[in-house]
Amino acid sequence: MADTAVADADSGLAGRQLADRYGLSIAGERPTLPAYTRKLWSYRHFIAAYANAKVTSSFSQARLGQLWQVLTPLTNAAVYYLIFGIILNTKSGIPNFIAYLCVGLFVFTFTQSVALGGTTAITSNLGLIRALHFPRASLPFAITMTQFQHLISAMVVLVGIVLVTGEPIKLEWLLVIPALLLQSVFSVGLALLLARLGSKMTDLKQVMPFVMRAWMYGSGVLYSVKAFSDNLPAMVAALIHLNPLLVYIELVRHALLENAPLTSSVPRLWLLATAWALVMGIGGYVYFWRGEQEYGRG
């Protein structure tokens, strides 16, 4: 028995030496992080094509086609305005509540859609993963790019709403671009994080809609988050003010709306937005990469 173990060890050592000599590697071995990043970049055209195909197919069966990219956020905004703005009167004390509500809804929906798509990025593409060899991070990136295209359509509508409701055109509108880019980095990191978790815990996709609904209510989408300061302990309210989606929503509101109430100073909001983008973007990417060899197995 001992002789067999020694022989197996010698055989394994010899095999590794041969592999090193001829540049061979273990099948399915996870590449280094820099090598993985370079490979992912080389697949950027595949990611873009996959995202464009998703955008086209998402409304292919609908008679109005991609017009639903505009109609969906408008319909949601109308429903929420009726319930929260008129029936519950949360618009009290908020100038231009219609635009205020639409900004919160459109910005939040982007990250919500990315998160829900990221949760099933692996489990809903097992056939593709098992048939083709490519960096699996391409899937969460493609989901984010798909939803970003929807966001662009929604922002065009939002600009129209802002103008119609009487907001003046100002140079600060350009700050929407870096705010949404930082949110996109945060969102793709969140998608990567949830993609790996979702590949291990298949029931996560059943839980996520409830998580996102609770997150929406804590992000000041439908009303001013200052209401939390009046009804929650100071420490809990302070934690809510650190909410990344609240931060991104308030940055866009500050850029587009002249008198939007804010929970923090503008420099603090930009600092938090950058910090959240770096932490979630880098952390989610590294976490996903560490599980690269696991996806599609079993």
C-alpha cells in the first residue's frame, strides 16, 4: 500500500515537471487575475453583441417593440405618482415631485434590473457555459450593458419630464454622466457578486425581489428619505444615508433638479459614490473570479 502511494506521488511529480517544461496547465484551472482581466477585455466585442441581442429580443414579441423601453418607466412612474404622490401625499414639501419621483424610479430600476439579472446569470446560461469556453464574467457584464442601454432610453424620457415640469437647463446636468458611470461600476460589481452567490444558492432568485423592494423603500425613491430621520433612531438613519442607491439617486437629482432636498452635502455624496463604486466593483469582480472554475459544473 505504501509502495503504491509512493509510486503515485512520484508519477504526479513527474507529470508536473513535464507540464512545467512544456507549458501545460491543469484543465479548468483558474487563471491569474491579470490574465483573466486581459482575456475578459479580449471578449469585449462578444459582450457587446450579446447585450445588443438581449435588448433586441427582450421586446421582439411585443407589438410596440422597443418603444416599451420608454413606456415601461413612464407607466411605473404614473402608478407610483398616483399612489404615493396623490393618495398618500408624500409629495408634500418636495418641489417638482413628478421629476423627483421619476429620477428616483429610473435610477433605482437600473441597479435593480442588473441585480436580478446577475442573480441568474450563471444558472440561466448553463447550456452556453458548458458548450463554450469564455470568461464567465462576460455574462454579468453583458447584463449590465443591456440594462444600461435601457437606462439611456429612460434618461432621454427623464430629460423631457424635467423640462416639461419647469426645470431650467443648466451646466450641472453634465454631472449626470459621471454619476451614472459610478453607479454602473457599482452595479456590475453587485451583479458579479450575486452571480456567484446565485450559482451556489439557486433559491436566491426567489428572495431577491423582496430584498430589492425593501431596498427601494430605504432609498428615497418614492418620498424624501428625510422622513426616516423623524421616525428612526439617529444611528439607523445615519446608516440609511450611506445607502449606495440613495447616494446615486441624490446625485442625479441634484444635477437635474434645482431645489431637490438632499440628505448629505454634495462633496460627501460624490465621495460615497466613488467609494461604493470601488468597493463593490473591485470586490465583486475579485469574488467572482475566485469561483471561475466552479461555474457550470455539477
